[in-house]
Amino acid sequence: MTEQLIGSEPFYSTTRRAGDTLYLSGFGPVDGDLNVVGVDIIEQTRFTMAAMCRALEADGGKPGQLVRVNVFLLNMEDRDGFNEAYMEFFEGPPMPTRRLIGAGDLYKGILVEIDGVAWLGE
């Protein structure tokens, strides 16, 4: 579990495990210095998914164990580009269930944010 801090106090956990279920907080194309990474939806999706996968792997999981993702896009017109980059992270069926939402405002104007739930059981 990695915690995000304000000062010395954590205000949320990047991941949180409850039994065999792992909850992943919202990930976006933002580096450790809070700078936006990537200029288009494909670059931003790749960065976001890679960060989410690193957090998943740190807790012993892999992308194929994601059972649910929630995707927030700044522009719904970016859906095709998002799908192209998103699919690079999966080996095929079964895919996670997914909700895709058009969001009117995201942190620092990023184009995508993704959260998820993974099953780490047998």
C-alpha cells in the first residue's frame, strides 16, 4: 500500500487490500512532481495504465486480475484513442468490466483518469 501525503499526513491510499480484493485509487498521467505527462490521449493512457499496473504489481497482482475499471475522459471524442492504448495492457479475454464516463473537469486538465478493482485470490 502506498499512501499519498499532504505534509506528513496521508489523505488517501494508492491501493487498499481487503482480503483477496485490491482497490486501486484514481491514476492519471501525472509524474512524482505532479507534472502532466503526455500531450494526447494515447500517451496519457499509456502512462496512466503503466502507473496503475506498477501499483497492482507492487501488491502481487497483474493486469489480467483487474475485474473492474472506471475510466474518466475529459473528451468523449478521445474514446477510440483511449481504447487503442488501453488494450495494449491486456492479453485478451476475459477483460475487466468497465464504466467510461465523460468528465467535465479533471486534475490539471489531464485527459484521462482510471481507478480499478482487482481480484488477487486463487
